[in-house]
Amino acid sequence: MQSSEIEQLIKIINRLPNMGERSAHKIVVHLLNRKNTVMENLLLTLTDVYKKSTTCRICNNICTSPICDICSDQKRDKSIICVVASISDLWFIERAGFYGGVYHVLGGKLSAVEGVRPEDLDIQKLKQRIAEEIVAEVIIAMSADIDGQTTMFFVKDYIKNAPVKITTLSHGMPIGGDFDYLDEGTIIAAFSNRRDL
């Protein structure tokens, strides 16, 4: 039987995405067995990230400065904006390592079930960016599920009068597919074969 503090730690880790109770127990045992190395480093890093993390004022990515590394990178093609639903989608595309433009994170997908409404998405900032920056193309990169497709058409309709090419992902994105479950090859194919929307 563990102390109440250790039980609380297990419960917190168990609440993380894709984390079962057995895995949470293993992680806590691992941390406790390496208290002075792994656990201490984790504690210091978590504290540091907690204090410094903020949202990029341009694209809504999570970072530790007012403007994220992607938006401040002079080598990025700022004339192409890839619109994604979440930060995890942005990170997934970045992990694939092929996209050289910038991003705009909406902060979710429209969903009647989850109560996400148009006003819950950060779309006004996107329209403002298109008006103020030199933007040639907006890639609306949504998952192929119903909420993703609804959001895609909503974004398209919202910016349809802007003088930009509006594209979406093509081959490689299965119907009902989500970014988290795609491999890098599939997402590269989807971007390479994107089509006008």
C-alpha cells in the first residue's frame, strides 16, 4: 500500500492521455527509484516550463517567449500559413520535417457534441494576419473526421474574400483519420498533393 501522496501522483499521471493505471504505476515506481536523477530533473524542468510557457502572439503555438521559434525563424516561408486545429497537430507536422511555412492554431474544431462554437476558435487573428501580411496561400489542414471537415469549410467561408489561394490536404488522409495516428510518409503525401478548396 502506497502513501496518500504517492497514490495522488499515480492518479495524476493516470489522467494523462493514453495512460492506463498500470503504466502510471510503472512510471511512479521508475521515478521513485531514480529520485535524485530522473525525478529531480523532471521536477526542475516541469517547474521551468510551468513558469515560462506562454502562447505565441502570432500563431498560438505554445512557447517560452512572446513569439515562437517557428514565427521568428527568418528561413520560414511566411507567405504560406498552415491552419491547424491544435498544437499537437502543429507539432506532428513539424516532426515530419518537410513543411517550411508558418502556422495558425485555431484552438480546436467545431463540435456540436463538445460544445465548440465558431466564437471559440481563434479565427479573427487569422483573418487579420492575411490582411496585414503578404500571404499567398492558406493550407487548411484538418483531420478527415466530421468535426475537422466542418471546421475546414467554416474557415474557408470565413476567409473566402481574401486574395489568397486556399488549399486543403489531399491523398493520404483517410476519411475519419486524425493526425495523431498517421505516419510521416502519409502526411507528406497529403501536403504534397494538396488541392484547391
